[in-house]
Amino acid sequence: MDFDRYDRIRPIRWTGDRLELLDQRRLPFAVEYLACTTSDEVAEAIRTLAVRGAPAIGIAAAWGVVLAARTIEAPDGAEAVHKLEPAMDRLNAARPTAVNLAWALARMREALGTAGPDWREVIEREARAIEAEDLAANRRMGALGAALIAPGSGVLTHCNTGSLATAGFGTALGVIRAGVAEGRIQRVFAGETRPWLQGARLTVWELQQDGIAATLIADAAAAYLMQSGKVQWVVVGADRICANGDTANKIGTYQLAIAARHHGVQFMVVAPSSTVDMATPSGDAIHIEERDPGELHGVGGVRTVAEGIPAWNPVFDVTPHTLIDAIVTEKGVIERPDAEKMRAAFG
């Protein structure tokens, strides 16, 4: 299946002297790229959500290491990795929950560790490889996930897991793209995803660019939508998948899984194997990032809440593996995941 017609957006561009990041804070009304010439500018772009989505964060961080390398001199990779450690620490601290960030930096460290005098070329190749592998993995996951969906189905997705969140094509949105291309998916719904509105600002815009009709719903309408019989699958991404199959994803995912189980709607998690963290036994051990409570005090910079009202703003929640029907990675599909099945797949 030729997926190219449904894969037109690239959020990360390496020009050879700078990293250009499609500024997702400006979408959908302005398509502007942010030029980063230092690793700290990349870290700031990650921290402020100019670039977001676990795979995209990892790819951006890898290119951030390439930019940091311009500020140091070293005879080989072993010395370079020592000198680059402060920059990598700052990149790693930008978003603590997404495991792809630490994974990509670990790959860059490993490549450096064995590199000789050509270490600069080695890490540029590694960053390029991380990006290329992500795109290939997304195409593969798209095909695997779509195969689970019966023709004529409706799907609901949450947050943004598309080209904007990855090297291209997307994870959960890649499954939706593939399902549309194969004629399996007839109806696509996207939750708005408060408070940053990634569904409303990004997902439906992205699908519109590809000519895929998508209907936006308020997050609070999801259970009623499921009750209506219009959706057969909820398809979401992940920021971390634990050794038992518990999954951290954008806040609001857990309640979708509960509602899906009640209504007999199936629940699919789609993420590259780099998102699997076998060192974290279960969701209880995941550090859940909390952001500025002020993000809940308004919409689009316009305050909607009275002064003096406190707010709680966790960015992620954890969906227990018992509520997940399938985890799809580029390595295959794990149906009804548990610790034993995860160990069999990922060691």
C-alpha cells in the first residue's frame, strides 16, 4: 500500500547548519519553523512544546547533541561524550516523562563512546538514523495496527500522534492513515485534548492536510460517542510503556480506556519499541510530569477563571494494561498485554 499521499508533513528539518522545528504552538493558523543553532535552543523548544510527541522529542534531542558538538573540541568520541554531558543533561531535563528522549540521548552516547577522530560524522549519522528508523517504524506500525480494524469502522483518537509528533506518518495517527488508505476506517473522531488542545489544533489540521475527514469532539463527549455506536476502536499513542504493559499517555487517556471497556469498544496503544521501558515494572513507578497550573486558567491566552483559584495540571495519566486490547510496535502486535507477553516480546 502506498501511504505517501497520507504523509505530507515533516516537523523536523536538518539543514546541515541548523535544526528547523515546525513550531506547534503556532498551528493551525501559522506554519512557521523555529531555527535552532544551539542545543540549549533545542532544549527550550522541547520544554515549551514548540516540538512535542515522544518520538519527535527524541529526534530533536539527537540533533541537539550534533549542535552541542560544534561548541567543543575533542580528539575522539570518548572525550567528546564527557564534554557533551552537561548539554545532554539539559536536553534530558526538558521533558522527564517521554522515554524516547533519554533513549535517543543514550544512543548518541553509545555511538560517541566507540567513535574515533571522525566522531562528529558518527553522531550526525546516528541522528539521521534515529530519524529514518522512526519513519520506517511508523509505516510498519500503521500496517500492523490497521490490520486489526474491521472494514467500515469508526475510530477515536486523543492528543496528537501524527507526523507532527514523529519523523513522519505518525504512530496512532499512522494506524488511522493506513486504515483510511486501506478502506478499513470510515469515520475518524478526535478529542480536543485540553489544556493544550493538541487534538483541536494539531490532529484535525494534520488530517485535513492529507484529505482525511475528521470530526472534532469535546473531551467530555467521548463516552457518549462510544455509547452511540459510532466508534469501534480508540487508538492512542504512548510516552512510556512499562514492563507489564501499563502505559503513560496524555492526560485523559485513562478515562477513555475505562469508557471503552464499558461500551465494548476496543483500545489500541501504538508506539515504537523505543517507548517500551522494561526497567519500569509498572505504571506506579512512572514519574508523572506536572505543568504550570496557569495553563488551566484560560484558553488561548484569554483568562476564563477567577483570580485565586488553584489548579492541578498533570500532563499524563497511566492506563493499566488490563484495559488495553492491543499494543502495536514495529516489532509486532501484543494482544491483551501483560508482564509475560511483554517479556517474550522485549526481553
